[in-house]
Amino acid sequence: MASDSKVVDGEAADSLPKGLRSNEALHDPFDWYHNKRSTAPIQYDPNRGVYDVFSYELVKKGLQDAESLSRPQLTEEETDDPLSYFDTGMVWSDGPSHKQVKGELFQYFSPRMLQGIEDSIVSITESQLDTAIADTGELDLVEDFAVPVPLRVIMDFIGIPQDDHEQLLEWLETFRSVMTTEDSDKTSVKGGHMADAAEYFKNLVDERQSNPQNDLISQLSTETELTPEEIGSNCFDFALAGQGTMSELLTNAVYILDQQSYISEIDDYDLSVVLEEILRYRSPLQARARKTTDQITLGETTIPADATVILWIGAANRDPEKFEDPDMFDAFRDPDHLAFGSGSHNCIGAPIARIEAPIILETLFDRFPQVDIDYGNLIPKPKASKLGFDKMPAQFSPPSV
């Protein structure tokens, strides 16, 4: 029997899996993954009314089968919910419409189109460090660094005015709250925010159609057949993913590199390769939720129509059938991980992430090669679907002269 609970990105609104109901388990879910996978690669949880998938092979198959396993839509049809504006984003669609929109957008995330973004990333990172650390040498790596830097980078790329970053961050946080609780836009803590966000993006797209600039919104408005709603909703989604996932990747990276004592010797490693292992080892996105469009068979399990399926990416990326010594962090491993998804819903922003993350971290460590994380006040993110931190206070020391 399928659950009626709202489930987005693997987060069940009514409960967490039994094995992940503590902060310690949410911070380190890998024993739970191994125990569940060793029992069966797919298991039905009657308490949550969902099918959990744990093996690399079947998670990858599930991610690639967009026809039988679809993303839940944001809103019901024929609704005046302001979230309906964002429903036109490709993240929330499947089939021909998803393929058509992604095909239009994909060319703008090619290496050729991303040339020149590096200077912007360095400038934004250095500016944020100047603002955050000042004379104290202390900052919260989440709030003062990992959240604002990726947001400012993706805003610069999309063409959202930098002065609006605080407002945009509030909208992104409201959106996440609405999508992982039973709140609506009207009843959430910041009621009406999504209506304001929709109106903002409508106006921004209209303005760039009339007055194009050197940014993604202008290019999409003048060079593609996408509708204004498709442009605005997808640019909002790019900001959502470009800030959230990147923030978690950056804090996970600093955490792991510190745990492995790599920071002081970071120049000995190819950070681009190391980050691929970080993405496998502590994937920012641990789970994806899907709905079956019809009865399907995944592996040896028959799943009924309209059932919720949780694809545990974090478990797949630690599957010993796929990775040798999966719980060992190997800076030289070149893993075929699923952190960016697979199939038609693979992350379109992965090329930006792969350019952005090494530059941000190299800029940070070049300036501050010694990082002292305050582990006593470290606060992991309290989510099963995402692995990261809500707070990471640290002190930074500049190079010795």
C-alpha cells in the first residue's frame, strides 16, 4: 500500500526510517545502509509505506527509469498554488517535455559555454573570505562561507542581481521547507514567499527579454524556444541546486580533508580527483524519491503502481559489490558514483560543480592552509535525504611567513 505522505528527495514528512532516528545515525548512516543491503537490496517499510532501494545496481536502474519511476510533481493539476509556476522546471517533469527542455538547456552547461567562469569564482570566494573572516580568523564554514559563495556564483552565472542574494536565499529556504513538510506556501513560517519568488522570476525574465545582458537568462530568452515560465522556473531550480548541493559538498570536503589530515598537504593531490571520491564517500544527496507510474519489477521485487520508492544514493555509493573497500576513503580512486544521479535526471549543473568546487577550496586553502574545526560545536544536517552540516565553526591560520 502506497503512502499518502508528502515525500520529496527522499524525505518522508511523517517519519524517518527507524535506523536513522538519531542525529548520530543521520550524520553517519552507513552502518544502517550496509545492514539493510545485506538483508535485501529492496525492502518494503510498512511504517513509512515506501520501498527502500539500497544496491548500486538497482539504484542506478531506478534513477535511469524515468518512465516507470517518476519525480513527484510539486502541485496538483488545475491549481492556483504559486508552486505551479515552478512545476514547469525540468526537475519536476518526465517524458518528452523533460527531454525537450533539458536538450535546450544542456548546451549552456558545456565546457565551452563555461569558459571564463573561473575568474568569477575566485573573485567571489576571495570577497566572501574578506567579509567573513575580517580580523578574527574565525567563521562558520556553513553560514559564512559554504552557503553564500555557491549562491553568489550561480547568481552571477544565471544573471540574478547580487544585491538580491539574501532575498533569494530566503525563498530557497522557504521552498525547501514547503517541500519537506505539510506546510503550504500560505501557511509556512514565511507565508506567501513562493508567490513573491514566482513574481520576481517572471519580472526578471521579462526584463532580460527586453534588455539582454551577458547571462544565462538573457541567452535562454533570446536564443531558445523555451517559454518565459520554463526559463524562470529552471533558473530558480539552478539556484536551488547550485546553492544547496554545493554548500553540502564544500562542508563535506573540508570535514573529510581535515579528518584525513590532507589539508596541510593538499598540493600533493589533484583536488578534482579527490572531490569525486568525496562525492562518493559522503554524497550531499543521499536519497531520491520516485513514484511508480505502473506496476514494475525492480530486481526480484514487484512494486505496485502509485508506490513511493526511495533510491538510497548514499547506500549505492558504499556498495561493496561496486566499490572495493567502500568505507575506505581513497584520494586516488576514480569512482563511478551516483552523486549527480544517472539517466535523464542526472544533474545538469554537474559541469559547473566540477569547475567550481576545486577553485573554491583551492582559494580557501591557499589563503588559509591551517583549518581548526570546532568539533564540539559541529551540527550535522538533521535530514535523511541530505548529508551535510548546519553549523561548522572553525578557525583559520594564514601561511607562516
